Amino acid sequence: MGGIPGPGYSVVVRLEIENRPGMFAKVAEVIGKKGGDLRSIEIVKMEKEKIIRDVAINVISEKHAEDIIQGLKALDCVKVLKVIDQTFFMHEGGKIGIYSKKEMKDIEDLARIYTPGVARVSMDIYKNPEHIYKYTIKSNTVAVITDGTAVLGLGNIGPAASMPVMEGKCVLFKEFAGIDAFPLAISTTDVDEFVNIVKKIAVPFGGINLEDISAPRCFEIEKKLREELDIPVIHDDQHGTAIVVLAALINVGRLLKEDITQFKVVISGAGASGTAVTRLLLDYGIKNIIVCDRKGAIYEGREGLNPYKEALAKETNPFKEKGSLKEVLKGAKVFIGLSAPNLLTREDIKNMAEDPVVFTLANPDPEVPPEEIQGIARVIATGRSDYPNQINNALAFPGLFRGLLDARAKGVSQEVFIEAAEALANIIKDEELTEEYIIPNIFNPEVAKTIANAVVRKVKELGLN
């Protein structure tokens, strides 16, 4: 069975085991032979003739979990009492809630928090609209908004099924940056209707995080909302990804002591993230970028390009290279995969320039398996947490929005994104950089704070606040 057991598929099995020497060894043997990763063992109850234990196991898939459970059931000395899928258990009842910041102990508190006292605050905001940031949640609240059309590589699963992902994003906002975020899943795929709905509900929010909206609609939605709202609007699948990719590439340049603006970069994927990464790298000064879609290299004059790809064609591929991804990758210094699994082989990476840099970011299965290109690629990054150098949006968006909220930004720009990327990159000191450490860990407490401070400075410098 392919793959590596991980916490995304994890079960706790409650077992009643005969209380005799060697019985648990049989349990461990079954789990090991069937490829499970035994994580922890807890005694729930102990009696003279039996012991009840909770056994936590990381597995590869639901089918893999069932195979292990059937193996345990086949043991004469064991009875399976209960199986808990830890991922589903984590989501039961939802992952976020609303809690009061102020205590209401008595009738006097009630009179201040609600009627009649609240009327005075409402009238103050009526007379002084900017006071909404001082006296309401607006200064620390972001809306996480989707239509469910491009969810986590799952595709168009709709707004209801997107909710667990949106709630998860809200948890990350709170945990990493102290921001209150609220998920909104909107039941329309019409661009103008979506924009109109967001405009009408934007008042309580200091920023809008668009999430998991399919391309090319996401480009138009973001553009229209930026034009019509006076708060920052960011499609994180685009710009969060772009910030972290640029930060990692900046550190590649520091590690190799080379000028990244001189690199030939090939990007697989011309959707939301591929387009945003391309544009941020161009704005940073990298000019020799070739973007590939399913038909191969995008170049000016290629037939059948939509308007967004036509715009990319005018700004990229300066030597008008044609051909498949494999063909244009020859001689490239950097590959950035934002597309689909198993597109490349070990031989393709061998055909790149000396000391090639491979960001194979398709998730969960990358464009080329990292273990196949060890010893060929100088630096490898993925979108997964079980390999070094994880390119994860969560490194960028909490600190980015923290800074935008703190600066009371009215908008955002590419210059702000570049500032965030440089701040993220420079968290790692020169002496700390290695091939397996070009990007900070997501739990590094300096990440959100450092990005936020840089964003505040840049917003004020650009007059966006």
C-alpha cells in the first residue's frame, strides 16, 4: 500500500486484551506488519483477566485503517470495542465558536453592553464612522469567504462541503495571529452576484480573505472587490502561496550565493496560484519565467489562450520557447509545480541546470516524488508537512492580515507582498540556512509577528492606510 502514515488519517482503537504476558506484543505485531504507525498506548481499565487500552495508530487511508482493524479482530486474545477517527472527532460540532470579550455580571453591565447604553456608542459611530474600528470587532476581524468551487485539490464540492476547510482557516488566523475570523460559504458561482453579496456583508470586517474559488473567476472577483471595498481583499490561494514561494526562493539565492533574478524558472500550472506566483516573481525582478499549462509552454501568439493566459504570455517566456513541460524544463535552474501529481521523472530533473531547485508543491501527491530526486536536486521543497521545506500558505496569511489590520489598511499591493516575503525569508539567519532549511517552520512564533511588523511599515510607507 503506497504512501506514508500520517496524522491526517489517524484512528484510536479501544481494545479489550487478555491480561497475560505477550498479548500486547501480538497487537503491535499486527499493526506493524500491516504498515500502521503506532503512536501511543493508554490504559483505560485494568482487571485481573483483561486490560482495556486505547491504541492510537497513524494510517495511510480509511481502507488501510479498516485492514488493520480486521487484523486485530482476527486475534483470539483481543476484542475491538470502539474505533474513533481522530480527524472526524476533531471536527465534531465545528472547530470555532463565538465568545464574549466582556463580562456581564449584573443589570448594570447589561445596561452598558446592550440597551440603553449601547445607543450612545451607535450614535458616536454614526457621527464618526472611523470609530467603528475602535468600538466594534472590525479592527480584528476577517471574513474567510468561498463558493466551494476549488477546495484543497478536491475541486468543486460546493459551499456546504467547503465549511470544514473554512473553519480550519479561521482556527489558523486565531492561533497564529490572534485574529477573529468567520467563515462564509456563499451559494452562487455568478461573479457579479458573489461580489454584490460580499459588498453587502463587508461592514463588520477589517479584511476579506477569499478562499478556494476556481480560476479564472477568482481573478475577476478579487479585482472587482478591491475596486469597490475600502478594506484589503486577498485571495490567499494566489498571494499567500506567492509570498511563501518567493521567500523560499530568496533563501535559495542566499544559500547558493546566486542572483535569483538571473534564474530560468519553469512553473507548472496557470491557475490561481501559478498566475500569482508568476506575477510576484516578475515584480521581484525575475524575467526568464516560462509558465506551462496542460498543453505545454504558454507563449505570445499561442492559440486558444484565455484572456488571463494571454496577459501572462505577454509578460513571460521572453525567448518564446515552445513545447511540453519536460522540453522547456531542460536547462532551467528552478522548477515550481503548482499543478498535478507525477508529471516529471528523475531524468527530467537531471536535464535541468547544475544544482537544480525543485519546488514540487502539488498536494498530497507532488509533480515528482522527492525521494526519487534526492542527490540530483540541490534544494527540494514540497507542500507537505512530512518533508523538509514545506511551502505552506499559513506561513504568510496570518501575519499579512495582522499587519494590514494593525495598519488599518484600505487596500494592499504587490509591494506589500514582496515586503512580507522578504521578512519571512530573513527570519532564517545566513548561518542557519541549509538545503533542508530554506523556510521557517509554521510553528515558529516569530513568523506572524515579523511579517506583521514589515507589512505595517510598508503600508504606511505606501500611504495605503
